[in-house]
Amino acid sequence: MIPYGKQHIDDNDIEAVTSALRSDWLTQGPNVPKFEAALTDYCNSSHAVAVNSATSALHIACLALGVQTGDTVWTSPNSFVASANCAIYCGADVDFVDISLTTGNICISALRDKLSFAERHGKLPKVIIPVHFAGQSCDMQKLSELVKKYNVKVIEDASHAVGAKYNDIPVGSCQYSDVCVFSFHPVKIITTLEGGMALTNNAELANKMRLLRSHGITNNLLEMTSKVHGPWYYEQHQLGFNYRMNDIEAALGLSQLNKLDRLVQQRNKLADMYNRLFGKHKQILPLNIKEYSYSSYHLYVVRIKGLEQIQHAHIINALREQGIFAHLHYIPIYKQPYFSAKYPNIEPLPNTEKYYSEAVTLPIYPEMDESHIAYIVNTLIALVDRENNIVNVQDNIE
Ligand SMILES: *Cc1c(COP(=O)(O)O)cnc(C)c1O
């Protein structure tokens, strides 16, 4: 079976992990700050806070920005549930902005309309979490100009987009956001097994997030609020969590970061091959990559037009039967039973619904080659043609 995504682990990674295992530090050693520094360097941001998942990073980013009960956070419905859950952990509510059909990212004009409506009804969000779907950055300059007028803070969920660029600037620079979050889960671009990172250019936010990732405890003598009892002394200042990344994971992250550019180049090569082979097929449309964007291609997604729901499922089943683990990213978050129970009156969003009825995720990972891509493209085209014939035959009978 060709999986839809797969980690890339080589001998250098194994060497990095074993040497960290043989060192004196397994948890809070030198590799975590080294990995943080390497990533701020790579992204051209000022601060990085390594944590045990992107989910944790999103949670502490929301808390650091003051999200709490009574607040609302907006995000994309076309994402993994973690993009929305982080707000609910803080006691806030979530609402969703419709997407653009051709990119799967938040639609700027839908956002403009929703903001002006929310302002008139006194329901502006405190934070918006744009998701860089499949590895393509949202139009961050436009998004940031728009939300700034309403004093809305921005957390980029860049779980898919480490190694991507927006206007030639690395995603993670935080030029147009308060915080940017990466995931290092094995299915993403680079991995630390489980792991995540929150980047920011704001020292105060970075400090808050550092405190929150480790129980709300500080060892910094300058921050103590009581007289120091002795050399063992530390203080807990707020309710934090154990969200730390460990030193073994950070060692792997450092080693993976060395080949990030190469991995993303390889993904782009594979995506170009797909795009070329689908050519001008009138029903199978690859996602549109905007001129401002260099995608990291975490996912390779096509939309298949003109199919019934049952045919859409047929195609994904048939691909799997032929050894191609096709998938669908994502089920709109508001359709999840947890969210539809919590928000029974939520309105389905038109582009999100249409996108969900057409999207198929095809395999992409660095070890694939031309023959895999050709096989997948030919198989999919044959399946779509077969589904069309079935429809035509039925039309003739009726
Ligand atoms: C994977 C993913 C997450 C969660 O990442 P973890 O590191 O597994 O917590 C959050 N948001 C998006 C968009 C993701 O794809």
C-alpha cells in the first residue's frame, strides 16, 4: 500500500538520537534550546518555544494571548480538530470562517464580511487561527491588515507548513502574526516523533508560553515574588502544564532540520509531476498555488468535479483497493459530533461543503518516485472515467 504520507528517517537521524540517548541529559538538556535557536534562525523569528505537540503549542499560544471564557476564536473548518480545540481548552467559543474552494485556506472576502457582521453585533473574536492548508500559506499580509482594524490577534497554525514560504519569507517569521505554530508529528514535513513549536517576535508572549509549558514554574531569580529560601528555590506563578519537548526529540529535530529544504524540494518535484500529468483534465483539479506562495506540500490534494457523494466514496475506496491509500482532508470541523452537539445552530459554510464533496488527498512523501506518481494518476483518471460512464449509462436508462 502506498501511504498518503510517510516520515523520512536516515542514518544521521539515528546517529543523533543514539548519541543523545548516551548523553547525560534525556529530558531538559542542551538539545532543546539548540533546536529552538536553529528554528528561529531558519524562520528569521526572535523566539521559539519547543513543546510536546502542536496541540500543546496552540493551547499555550491561546492562553498567552489571554483567551478565556466569554471570548471567541475563529479558525478554518478545513483543518484538524486541534485548530479549534485549543480555544475550547481555554473556556472560549469557536466559530469558523469559510474557505476558498481553490486553495482550501480561509477566504479573505468571507473573513471581511464575517468581521463586519461580527462588529455590528458585538461578536468580534479575540484571536483568529488561520491554517496553512496542505503546506500553502494563507495570504497573511491581507489577513493581518484586515483583522488589525478590529484588534484581533493572529496565531498561524502552520502545522503543515514548516519549510514553506510566503512572499519569499519563511513561514514562521511571524511578520504578520503574533504566534506561529509548527507540528513535528511523523506525518508532517519533519518529525521529532511527537512535538511542536511556537514561534513569536514578542518576548513577553515567549516568556508566558515558556512558563505555561512547564507547570507555571520559574527558576529565574529576577522573577521571584518572595524572598529566596535557598539554592533549591523555585516558584509557581500560575497554573501551567507539562508540555515540554525532551532532549531526544530535540536531537532528532535538529538532525531533521538539516534536510528540511531538500525534503520540501523533493515534495515540490513530486507535486509538479502530478500537476503535469493531470494536465488539463477537466474534472480533476489540483489545488491552486498562489503567486505569493512556495508550498511545503504536506498534502497533495485534488478536487474531482461533477461526482455524487457515493461516487466520491467509491473512488477513494477503489484507490485503496488498488494499493493507493487515498484520504480526505478534512471533514469540516463543525460536522464533528462534538461540535455539532456544542453548536446545534451552526450554519454549514457553502465553499467548505462543496470542497468536502470534491476533495481527495493523494500520496506524497519524499521517497516516492515518478513511477508511483504515474501509477496513481493513471489509476485515478481511469476511475473517474469509469464513474462518468456509470452515470451516463444510468442517464440513458432513465
Ligand atoms: C497535525 C495537526 C495539528 C496537531 O499536531 P500535533 O503535533 O499532532 O498536536 C494541528 N493542526 C493541524 C492543521 C494539523 O495538521
